[in-house]
Amino acid sequence: MAEKTIRCRLITRESRVLDAWVSYCAVPLWDGSAGFMPNAAPFVAKVGMGELRVDLPSGGSKSWFIDGGFMQTVNNEVTVLTPNALPVEALDAEECRAELAEANARKSEDAKQMDRITDDRKRARMKLTLAQRR
């Protein structure tokens, strides 16, 4: 492929969601985010919750909501392994609002259960933000 692209793979448990040459790839990490362009240095990280975006060499971009996993960059290839990848265009704002309302309504005295509820709230807020942007 052309020198101005980097190969990006997005893989879930069920399928290979993306395997394409892109001009840029932005990955949400557990402690921030990172962007990768052609000839990026080797890198390994824990993936966080958020938007994975790729810019296409022909113009435009594609995005997915991802939630955890691991990624690596080596030999001009970015590989992201994640349990789930939802195309941003498939997110429905009303469904995301309902998911957030349900998560906000849940209460618990148990610390572990409260951590799960907090993660569910964060997940629903991020999905809603992405759904409203498109």
C-alpha cells in the first residue's frame, strides 16, 4: 500500500470488524487516547472506553464505540482487540438515553456493584455523546 497509510485492524470476539489501510487511527486508551499515523513507533496499551476513529486515505472517516481490550502498533500496523465494537452510525440517541436513565436509576450499597453501575453510566454517556454528534 502507499507510504502514507497504516494498516488498521479492529477485531472482536466474533469477527474482524475492520482490516483496512488508513491515513490515521485514533484509539481510546484507559488513561487517555493515542493517535497513529504511518510509520508510528511500536506501542502497546490497554484500550479504554470511547470512540475508535479511522481517517480514510480517500477522505472521510469511520468510527466505532469500543469498550476495553488491548492494542499494539508494530511494523506500520495497528491492531485493536476489543470485546465489542459498535459502529457509531448504528447508535440511536433515544436508546442511549434510555440506557443512561436505567443506569442512573440503579442503586447499590455494595462497592463492587456500584463500580459496575458507574461503568454502565459512563458507557451510556459516551454512547449518547457519539450518537448525538452524528
